[in-house]
Amino acid sequence: MDSDVAERELEKRLVDRIVDTLHELGPGFAFVGRQLHVDVDGDDFFVDLLFFHIEQLRYVAIELKTTKFDPRDAGQLGFYVALVDDKLRIPSKHEPTVGILLVAGKNDAVVRYALASTTQPVAVSRYELAEDAQAALPDEATIARAFTDELARETDVEDDSAGSQR
């Protein structure tokens, strides 16, 4: 399955069970949208999933990748965090946007180097946030479990489809 198609399918299934996803993320999350369109001087960009954390008063942009972490993914997520901060966030009311990159796998050393110079609150399957912000958001295990469960469901659905075509 094409990576982009797989990502859209994963995203669709997460949205299809948005209530469960919100419960897995933890209290305080409100769903803003999927494939949220942002126009930048005529160029179109789409944030995979956007939430707002009511207690933290901040947007949480989630980028989904069904592949292993690639440093370019961090750049893409940083770009989306900057867009949301600029286009949606009200600085006098909202805390800075948090970006979460959910990947199928990662090399922690590569992630560390990729994020070494970023000043934005960005995470790859875990949070690199101040303790108070992190306390209100789900931990790495919760996010990873939800992501892994959805990937497993995709495999089960594909296996069931292949079995019915035989």
C-alpha cells in the first residue's frame, strides 16, 4: 500500500473513532479537524489532525507517518506548528502550539539530532515539553499504544480482505 494512502487510511480510522481517540489522549482535548487546510500565499498545506487542549489553552498538531522516522518529518511538523501558531493561535490567549509526530518506528539518536536545534515544542512519539505542560497531555506509551492499535487494525483488515478474495 502506498505510504500516503496508508496514512490517509490510518487518519480516517482514527477520526472514525474520534471519541475513543480523545479518551486515549486524555482529558481536555477537543477535536478541531483532519486534513485542516492552510493556504500560504497560494500554496496549499494540510495538517493531518488538529486538536485543542482546553486546560492548556493550546493547539496540538498531529502528523501521522506509517513509516520509520525521517528527519524531514520533523521539519514538516515544525512547519505545521509554525502555521498553526501564525494562522490560528491568539498569542494573548493561547499557549504555543505543540506538535506530535506519530511514526511507525524511530531511531532515538536520529530523532535527537533532528530535534536538537528546534525551539518549538515538538515530539516524536514522546513529549519534549516542560513538566507542567507534559502533565496535562498523554504520555508516550498512551500515544504509541493508540497508534500501534490502529496499525494492527489495518493489518487485520487487510488480512481479512485478502482472505475473502481467495
